[in-house]
Amino acid sequence: MEEVKLINDDGLRLDGRAFNEMRPIRITTGVVDNADGSAYIEWGANKIVVAVYVREAYPKHAQNIDKAIVKARYNMAGFSVEERKRPGPDRRTMEISKLISEALESAIMVERLPRAEIDVYIEVLEADAGTRIASLTAASVAVADAGIPMKDLPVGCTAGKANGKVVLDLSKDEDNYGDADIPMAILPKSGKIILLQLDGDVSEQELEEAMEMMLGAMKNISRIQREALMNRYMIEDGE
Ligand code: ADP
């Protein structure tokens, strides 16, 4: 198959970004009135809403007397992709829901909320590559916004390879026609990796390069998450 040209002769990507440049990210909280906590993220053209509800797990036999159950449900709206997405869960959405549930659980102090269920509803309104990571990044903020005790605020990023070069934060074209896709998430305080996937072909050195780039970018994304939470409470204080 002929290679699709994803990087031009000046070293720029199709959307004009440098190899180590992120798409813009904006996060707001408190966007769903009925929820205990919520967040909205725009990451490039991705648009995702997360609403968090905390309740006693039901039925009773489903409760864990030692800790809370964390259930994330990732869903793509029918209009979120160019070809209408078939409604309902499929293998991919179930896999992403599980990954996000586990990543969030590693940060939540679940033992502080025995018998509880934490439902994290993720609605992807527009999808443009990197939605699992954008969803987790927003879900962390929504869980914190719900006042759920957390050890740390999970944050993620993706990198990959396009035309043989390691690039940060894959675009849709790079995801489709590139050589590799590497989503990753960490607990920033401890540095613990809570999600790492690799789809494609990379050398050990390229993987290291990609991880280094992502770790650098995650520092900024963490800051955007914390600012989103601070903005919310500063505005409320001023009212
Ligand atoms: P991620 O969104 O985490 O990168 P994938 O690598 O599986 O997950 O998907 C890449 C992109 O492909 C998505 O962000 C979305 O734009 C598109 N996509 C995923 N599933 C579908 C689908 N069922 N129909 C059309 N496009 C899809």
C-alpha cells in the first residue's frame, strides 16, 4: 500500500502542528445540573461530556461491603463520527469502558465509600481520535467535581508514529494512516502508569521517545485539569 503523506517537507503535520505539538484542550466543570459532578472537554475536535453519580449500589447483593464499585460507560453519539455510529455497545466501547473504569478506580479512595456505586457516564458528541484518553482526562475532573475522595487525578495523552516519525497527540488521519497509536495515562503524583496500549509497530527506542513526549505533555494537561476545578470553585466563591 502506498504511504499516505502525513508530514510535509517542512516537518509539519497535515493540520500544521509540529511533531511534538498538542491540539488545544479546554475543560469546564459543572456542566450537568442533575449530576453529582460533571465535566466537558474539547480536545482538538473531540467533544465529550462526562456526568458522575454516586449512589448506594443496587441490588444489595451487588454491593461490595469493603469498597465502592466504579462503573464507567463510554458511549459515542450517533452523530459523533462521519458515518452514523450504530447505537448501543460494541466490543470497542465495552473495552474502553472497562479501561476507563479501572484507571479511575486506581485513583479513587474506593475504601472510603463502601457499598457505593460510582457511575461515570461518558458521552462522546464528536470523535476525532484519542477519545479514550480525552474521556479519561475529563472523567477524572468530573469525579473530583463530585467531591469523591481521590489519591490523584488521572491524566492521559496519546502519541504514535506517522511516516516513520514519533508524533504527539495523533490526529484522525494519523490514527487512520499512521504506523502506530499509543494511548497512555498515569497518576501524575506517583508516576504510576494506569493505561498503556500499543497498536502498530514501534521500536523500543521509539516507544521510549513517545512516552517521554507524552509525559511532558501530561504536565500541561494536568494543569488544565486543576485549573478547570479551581475556576469552578473560585466563581462560586465570588457569587
Ligand atoms: P480513540 O478514539 O481512543 O483514538 P480508536 O483508536 O478506536 O479510539 O478510534 C479512533 C477514532 O476512530 C475515534 O476517535 C473516532 O473518530 C473513529 N471511530 C471509532 N469508532 C468509530 C465508528 N464506529 N465509526 C466511525 N468512526 C469511528
